[in-house]
Amino acid sequence: MISPLNIDTLDDQVLTERVASFQGGADSFHSAIDLPPQTSQIMRNFLVQDNFYAVTRYGADAITGAALDTGIIQGLQWFSVPGSVGNSLLAAVNRRIWKWDGTNATQLSNSFTLSDATSPLASIQAFGKVYFSDGVQQWYSWDGNVFTGLGTASGVSGNPPVGTTIMCFHTGRVFCSGTITNQGTTTNDAIFASAIAGPTQFDWMTWSFRVSAGDGDKIQGLASLQDFWLLVMKQNSLWLVNADPSATSADLWQIQNLTRGIGLVAPRAWAQNGNDVIFLAQDGIRSVQRMAAAVDQYEVVPPLSEPVKAYIDRINWQYVSTSCAWRYHQWILFAIPVDAATSPNFVLVFNTRTQTWMGYWDGWTPTCFATTFFNGSQNLMIGDSLGKVNQWKDDKSEDLASTFQDNGVNIPSLVRSKAFNFEWPLNAKDLEFVEIRFTDTETVAQGQMYLDDQAQPQFTMDTRSAGPNLPVNLDFYLASGGPQVFRISMRGMPDFDECFLEISATSGKLKLKNYTLTAYLNTFLNSSYYTQIPSNNGN
């Protein structure tokens, strides 16, 4: 029974919870009450900046304003050579190759067309040319002007292997793999290496080898590591090859198993981060790391992706082979098909500086990525399932409304806080107010409290800059010039044990600095809070 002398507003202790930044990213897997203060349960379409503010992710626009052609983008390749040829981004779509020079896109000569309009195109730049293989026909090279077929001769000495779907430049050679027939034997676990002088000739006997030959575990990816180590990522195992360039044949290269039962589930679903390779495995996203205490030793670490396991568990594994990944600046992006999607529709974003996940991005449908370097400026390019090559607008001003749109479509954003019990897990609390600080935000945001998982009425925060009514719509924001603070009274809501806050917007720039929750502790509890245990015959 509550004491008649107890008055909530006068006698109860004032409690405060404050989230000072968003440094901890998002964790949708672990218990919401156990998360660190700066970690959110959910972040949708948010980017955590270096000052640990959370801002709506920047959008991406098609480089030509529309699709290059009907179909999916089958591959992207940055090409850079000195001289008159210059720089260009090459894109494959609907069996054709397009070139974008940073301003204009043109379709290249039909002397090379892909075998179909859906399969990924393997490509690599080496020795001043780009080399292409669609896994069916002969390789083609492109020197910035013309395509050249490299032939179908096989055997002891011949042309690049027909059937190549994987390419890697390592220790001065082009290494490749795929489903390849050599002297009547078709394999998917063999690796072929070119001469150091260039990939126009392959000695199929001297510079080829099989990794765990004949176990049925196909090669999915190749990555160049430090020194002479080549990482071979098979579907269900990982291997290291010491491809010493001074060796006289591949037979002298050391091959060692790194792990079994764990492998790369999609050929494009890996990215290199310094000395590490981060990849999508059967049980989540893992990393192959160089061991600090042992020279020339690598280890496979436990999954890094526990905080985003809720989305990993929703992967449509029938189409996981369409997944792709890329490292750009401090972010590693993993695009995966979720639920009923047959191609990637979610992007999981890992921040290598904070070592945290930033939740998920939707609205993109990536099939491949590339980084361009026009005029010394790096830009992320996203090939998608609609035939568009989109450029991420991370270099655009946040004052532009279009920066927060994908090809003119608004980007919704949402953040859900961790759960709070104000460090009093057994006592009920009465919420007093919520204070939310925005910075240079330009949207109508919605807030909502959840008390013991029960949604309370939404409240609206109009952060748009106040000013004169203009006769035209502007494509930029009239910045507010400082933080915007909203203190919302929560009086009259039910008491609770745990609560969390959700902030969202359907469009525009939402930039969060911090927020604070204040409540009163109910020191005395009503007897209805307890479960009565019936007596057992008085015993």
C-alpha cells in the first residue's frame, strides 16, 4: 500500500538518462537493456559521423540521370592510365560495356559483348589494360580504345583460361579461377597464374595448381595479402598460398589450410581493410586477420556481425550469391538480399573507425560497387539492379535538400534507443520529460516513447527553419545556425519499468546530437505490483 504521506512530485527521486552521442552505432541482437548508453537498438538509413552525430545517410543519383540500359549492372571497373586515354569508369549492362568519363557516358564498340545479361562480369586492371571475362567466352582486353580477344588456346602454354569468373593481381601476376577445363579435366578448385610479364600468355602446367583438389569445394574469391600470401576463399574453407615470385613453378608454392567449415558464400561478398579481409560467411560476417604476435600467421576471428545478426538471419540464402561488399573510406558496405528479395535490398554498414555497425540502409539495390578517382577525388559508385550506376553524394553539401534523396526519392530515417531502467530495475518510474537536441536539422521529425514495450502517442518536432514565405521552392535549406532543442513533457503517461525512445522522419535531413530522459522514481510500490503465491495447505 502506498503511504498517504508520499507525494510523487515532491518526494520521489529525480532520475536522468542521457545519450551523449551515437558512437556505439546500432545493435539489434543483444538485449536492449544491456546495451551501452551510446548504442541504439535500431538505426535505419543513418550515418554516424566522426563527431559521433547521427545524420540521415546521403543519397545517390544515377550518373546519367537514368538507367544506362535495361537490366542489371553486371560489373563496374575503374580504369586509369596516363596520357590522352585518361580515366574512365566502365560498366557492363545488358551484355554491353559503357564508358563514363566523369561527364558523359557512351557505349563502347560491339566487338565485345557478354554472353548473357545477368551473370556477373569479372574484370581487373593490370599492365595498363583492363581484362574482362564473363566465364563463358575468351578473355578480352581493353586499352582505352579497342577490345582485343585473347584467344581460346589451352594446354601447356596458351591463352587465359576460358571459364574464368575470379581475377586477382598478386606478386606481379594475374591469378584467376572459375570452372575451367584443362586437358580434358574440368575443375572449380584450380588456380592459374600468368607470367610476371603480363597475362597474355599462361603456362597452364607450370603456373597452375589445385587447392584441396577434388573435395567439391569451389573457389569463390582470391585476395592479395601482405608479402607473398594469397588468400583463397572457397565456399566452405579458407586457404593461404605463399606465391613466392622467385619460385620456378607453382609446385614450390606453400599451401596451408586456414579453416574448414567456414567460407565465402558469394564471390563479391568480401572487402579488404588494411591487412584484413572481411567476408560474408555461413554464420555471419567474419574477418581474416594477421596475428600481431606471429609473423606470417593469419587467423579467422569470430563473427563481427552479431550486432546485425537480426538482418543476417533474414538473408534469402537461395539468392545469397548475389550479395556484394565494398570498402569506401572508413565504411565497409555489405549488400544482402533480405526476406523474399532475389537480389540485395539491404546494406549493412560497418564503421572501421569506431568498430561498430551503423544498422542498415534500404532504398538501394546494389549488384556491384567501384571507387572512382576523377581529378583526385574519391567517389563511391553503386551499380544496381535497375541498370543505373549511382554516385553516392557524400561529397555534396548537407544544405542541399537533394543530398538526402535517392534519384529524387526521399530517404526515411529512424533511430530506436537502447532500453532504460534508470538503474532501478525493480521500481516503477514516472516519465517527466524528454529533451532531444538536433543540429542543423531540416525536417518534421516524429518522436515516440515505448513504456514496457507499449507504444505511447507520437509527438511531432518541426525542425524546419523559420523564415519568410518565398514564392518559389528552394533546393537548399535555410540553416537554423545552431542546435535545436525540444523538451517534451511526458506527464500523464503510465508508470513503467523500462522504456525506450524512437525518433524518425519520412524525408529530409535528420541530424541528432544527443537526448536526455528524466523520470521520477516510485519509492513505494502498490501491492498489485507483486504476484501472490498461493499457500500450500498452510505448509
